[in-house]
Amino acid sequence: METNKNFTTTTEDGKAASIVSYFGILWLVAYFAMYKDKKTDLSTYQLRQSLLINILYVIVGIAGNIVLRIIPSVALGYVFSALYLVLFIIWIIGLIGAIQGQKKPMPLIGEKAQTMFPNI
């Protein structure tokens, strides 16, 4: 994991970037406009987690599309819907942590996000 170089201690800047990062493409806005020059421990932590959850949404969407076009099945549709529901619940938990200003990992994927994106 990256050391705390170039971090500031402004909590409100980090909290704002953390919250915005959970809203899909706004992750890029949070990273480049709000965060790039004002790194905080909180914003770094939450940006990594939100990036992973957004990547997982895309992967599940693409995989679901491909699989359901090859094997059209109501049961498989329910499986992918359940995966989306799990991701949504994890996303809500992460967003609540960002709103509260906590560095609390998301269930199942939180710790992995910190190791997958050390350069953020």
C-alpha cells in the first residue's frame, strides 16, 4: 500500500471527494478535479473502494449480457439480478461509510480494493 506522501489533513475535502466517487462516472471528477491536489487518507481509501465496485458493476453487466444472449434463461437472469443486488448493497455500505467519514472496508471486496489500486 502507498505511504502517506502528499496527503493533507483537510477532512471536508476528503469527505466530499469520497462521497462523489461512489456515483459512477463521477469517480473521474472526484479523482481529477477534487482529489488530485488534495489527497487525504479518507479520500484515497474511498476512491479505491468505489473504483473496484464500479469495475465490478461493468463486469457483471457485460458477463450477464453475453451469457444471457448465449443461454436465454429466466433462472440465469435471476442469478445476475441477485449479483446486482449484492453489489448494490455493498455500494450502499460503502457510500454510508464515505458520508460518515469512516475508513471502513466494504464487505467482501474492501480489503482487495486497497491492494489492487496502490497508485491512487
